[in-house]
Amino acid sequence: MSEGDTRTRQARVGARGEDLACARLRDAGYAIVERGYRTREGEIDIVARDGETTVFVEVKTRSGSAYGGPLAAVTPAKQAKVCRAAIAYLQANDLWDAPCRFDVIGILTGRAEPSVTHVQNAFTCDESI
């Protein structure tokens, strides 16, 4: 399998995971505001609203747990990148006064029915939010 094939497969797995995450969030009453918000600081997989709270959601999808579960993939370095991107989002959308939080959704697809785990307030930012 070539490197391009691997990236394409990873992109498909990631997109499927984000679709499942959005469905889970909608079922829980969240409004999806944006997907794949990109800035030079990083990317936010999903921006949602939970009532008055802006929720920045990191989605990790794995087809197996050989390299650890999906939640373990949200390392401190990844958290810092999401925080920087969230700050850019808040600035760009004039949302400094609105409450916000960081959730993580881990999806394991290596079974007949995917396993979806949603962790609210999964991490906080050391940055000034």
C-alpha cells in the first residue's frame, strides 16, 4: 500500500468518525456550528453549541486499539494545538464573553457497531481563554 493510499484510508476513517461524532452530538441536543475549522494555529474538528456554551470537539477515530485507544491519542501537544485554534476561533467570531469548553469523542470502528465515547470537559487550556 502506498503512502497516498494510507492517507486516503485515514481520511476516510477520520471523516466517518466525524460523521458519527456529529450524529452523537446532535442526538444529545448540540447544534453543529462548523466542521474542520482551520487556522494557522491548528484545526478544530467540530465546533458546536451546547446551550450557550461553545464546545470545541476533538475527534479521534481508530479502527483498532493496537496503538492505544482513540482517547489516548489526544496528547498534551494535540491539546495545545486545539487550544491555540480555539483562541483564534473565539477572536475571529467575537465570542470572548461566551463560555466554552473542550470535549473529546473517541470512536473505535473495528467492530460491527462502532463504539463512541464522549468526554465532556476532557481538558482545559493553559492559554488565556
